[in-house]
Amino acid sequence: MTEATTRRPDSGNLDLRGDALRVLDHNELFGLQEYVEQHAAKREMEAAPSDEEVGQTLAWSQGWEYRERNFAREALVINPLKACQPLGAVLAALGFAGTLPYVHGSQGCVAYFRSHLSRHFKEPVPAVSSSMTEDAAVFGGQANLIEGIENARALYKPEMIAISTTCMAEVIGDDVKMFLGSAEEAGALPVGFPAPYANTPSFVGSHLTGYDSMLFSILSLLTQDASPEPTVGPRPRINVLPGFDPYVGNVREIRRLLGQLGVE
Ligand code: SF4
């Protein structure tokens, strides 16, 4: 069968060929004819510079004049783009199989994380929140956290729940560790269920520190019973921790480079 006869016009990023439903990632998706045409139309509507102008600017940016202008700068800001900590914590949690990112705090923050990551990766991004509102802001979010964990486990059946916090929970001083103990007592969280947590208020740090804090918390939990002596199994593996790097092309490149070193 040809693609023309099997792809519905409204099929979006779903490849409906064959029996399996396959979600295309953005590398393949944006190579499709409809997206190529959309991109061309967008460039026309925005009166984008011609290829020639782009080439001229590129050549100028590689020349001496551009270099001297950069060296003449007196003020420099490194990493000016700063998003909030739980966004990084959610991304770190998504890297572990069967893990549900759970954000203790207000719902709107989590809607922002989900939409931000979904728009970037062009894939659905699971993340839940304890939906704290005015009453929780006054009386504390313990009841929200316990009920939220119970619901999340019943609905999504995760193997691990990775909990981060928003500004709201941190401003009122919610004690997540204590709340998790209460959740165990209430039967909402089985004793010993993996539930790493990281405090991620966004009035300090950024998405980078949020990612690191959650990663540290998860790895601390997963390795708490590990022997301090390193052991090498029959199929040695290397874990690559790229940090907050949302560009899947970089991961592919790391894999390619490791492949050249003979690492599977
Ligand atoms: S309130 Fe805080 S956690 Fe929520 S989106 Fe804003 S900065 Fe991020």
C-alpha cells in the first residue's frame, strides 16, 4: 500500500501504515510533505530572509568584525533563559521507566510543564499534581498529597512516583517527607514504595538545579542498598547522564560516539 492511501489527512503525527500505531518523533514528523509545505508557507507569511541573506549573515558571523565586536563586550550574561525548578524535576523523572512525575503544588504550574514539554517533544508528557488551591494554601497540602498519590496509583499504576514541589508548597513550608509518612500510615502509599522527592522552589535555582536535585534524589533511593564496592556484571553498561538536555539529537550523537568507542 502507498502512504497516500493509508495516511489520513488528519492523522497528525500518527503513522497509520500497517497494523501498528506508531507515533513519529519530530525528526521524522517534520520531514513529511505537509510539514515541509507548512514551513515554506510560514516563511513566506513572515517575510523570512532569503537563503542568500542568511548565508551573508552566517559568513559575517564567522568574520573578524563579528569577533572583535564580541570581544569588545563588557557585560555578559550566561544562561539567561531560566525556567523553574520543577520543570527540570519532571524531565529528570521522565527518564526512568515506569515513573510518574508528581508535582506537589498548584495545578496551573503542572499544566505549564506538561504543555511545555509536550510542545517540545511532540509527544504526550505524563505529570500529575496535588492540585493545591486556597484551602491547602491556608491549612497545608497534606490532604491533597495523600489523596493525589492514592488517585495517581489507582489510575496510572506507576512503579515509582517522583515528587517535586512548586513555589506555593514551599512558601507555606509543606514537609513532603512527613507527608509521605502520613500517606503510608493512611494506606495511600504502600510501605517501601519508591517515592523519591526533591524540594524544588522556583524562587531559587532554575530548571537545571531542579533536574539535578530530582536526579540526585532518585539515584540516592535506587542505590541506597548498593554495595560500596563496584561490581561488574556479565554485560557491563555505562549510564550517561546528560543533564537537562532536551535535544534528542544530542542523545543520538552521544550514542553514535559511544558506538565508535565500541560501547553498546
Ligand atoms: S509558581 Fe513557581 S513552580 Fe509554578 S510555574 Fe511559577 S515559578 Fe514555576
